[in-house]
Amino acid sequence: MCVNICQVYICGDSVEAKQVVMAVATKLGLSALDRGFLSVAWELEDFPLQLFPQWRLPLYITTGLSAAFFFYLLIRDIIYAYVTQGEDISFRIMVSLANKVCPIVSLIILSLCYLPGVLSSFLQLYRGTKYRRFPNWLDRWMLCRKQLGLLALGFAFMHVLYTMVIPLRYSVRHTLISQVINERKANKTTPFDFDNTEAWGTDSFYVLGILGFCLYVLLGITSLPSVGAALSWREFSFVQSKLGHLTLLLCTAHGFLYGWNKFLRSSTYKWYTPPGYMLCLVLPSVVLLLKLLLITPCVDHTVTRIRQGWERGRAGG
């Protein structure tokens, strides 16, 4: 959920002239992209008339992830129960299954917001300079981080709504009432976990989710142009970068706590496949690990020097 870099397109039949213009644009803080010959310029003239051009890639990614995890969880949860136990629980598709897809997609998309920044830092470390353009795919990725972040916030908000609705569902109320009646007939009650392990795990799971969602909302609010304009660049960077990575950390911990006592159970792996929440923890864990490497003193010092203009191999550098 970071601010967009201004992007300009360069068209022309002279390679030398385009290089000069791109160098000037880069010095002005713009991201210049070479779109080919001058004959392509007529296509770019219609660019302002296109419908949500900056949202296409984020929407494709979000739609693909949503569809993939929906069908994956449909097979693991609904079809598996019908095939192995003959139980029809298709009614869970509307709420329970959707409530699993939303947080999974939200966490992965949030990770995709911060992964390009990490990759760009390692690329600058490898090159030893900040004056070389990033690859086009990385440029395009970085330019759509704001849209990815807003979509991630939308899925997180739907997860909150679905979670609030779950206790009101007929199936949940029926299960609770049946459990109370059965315990009443048997004249016994379910013992409370006096070790408080389950209670601590559940409360910590909810607290991390609440804190993560609050920071999620804060990131979304500060990404609005009217709010971002009221902040200095240092303040905006602190919110979007420092608090953004903290949001990713809290949401990842929220996911780990959800399955803290399920990772080693054989019953968790239906048809030998891991549950969706395990798969969605891989990418954010990698992003956080790479970020941890970048903030170590020796690496952070080098990255800071490069971004201040130092170049490896330059005379006097």
C-alpha cells in the first residue's frame, strides 16, 4: 500500500534521443518506460480514456488467487467430506468457505505489496548503485502496490464481516443447542481447560487479528491522496513501510496461531494436502525473513549508503 511513482512513456524512432529523454525523466524522479517506435504513440494517446488501467494487473492477480484457493478449499473441505464420509456440507460454501478464502487472499496480496520493495533493495545491493533502472516487470509491480494494498484491505474487511456473521448462522446455533441438550441428558459438562492453553491461544489469535486489522485500516486511510498530502514524506514512509511491515507481521502471526496445534496432526492433511492457511503463510514468512536480513546493521548501512548516492567501485567511494 505504497504511493505510486509517476510514470511516463517514451516513444520515438531515435534510440539516442529516447535515452536522453529517459535520463532526464529519471533525474526528475519519474519512471520512464520505453514503449517502442513513434508509431505506437497513437495507442498511448487513448490511455486516459481506458477504464481503470492501473487496476488490471492487481485485479487479475486477486481474481486468480481467489479462484485457485476457492476450488482448492472446495475440494479439501466440501468434496472430501462427501466422498469419504458421505456428508453433504455444501451449505458451508456461502460463509465458512468464503471466510477461509478472504483472509488467505488478503495476506498473500499484502505480502505482494512489500515483496517488490525487498527485491529492489537486494537488486541495488547486487548492483552497488541506485542509478540503474529496475527491470520492467519489477517497475510495473511496484507501480501497482497501492491497488494491491487496497484490494487486500477489502478482503480483510470481508473476513471481519464473515467472522461476525458466523455465530448467527443456523448451523452454528443448532450445533450449540444440540451440545447443551446432550450434556443435559447425560448430566455432564465439558471440562474447562484449567491449563489455559486453549484460552490463551484463542485470545491471542483474536487480539493479533484485531490489531492487524486496525493497522490495515490505518494503511488504507493514509493511502488516500487527501490524507497523504497532509503528511510529510518521512511520516508517510513511516506509516506505509514500518507500520506496513508490522501489519504483515501481526497478520502472519495471526495465521500461525490459528493452526498452532494443528500443524502436526495427520487429520489436518486431507488427501495429503496442506490446508489453505498453511499455504498462505509461506510468502509472508519469506518476505519477513528477507526484511529481517535487510534491517541487520551491516546490510542496512550499505543499502542506506547506496540510496544516498554511493556507488560500488566509484573513485573515492
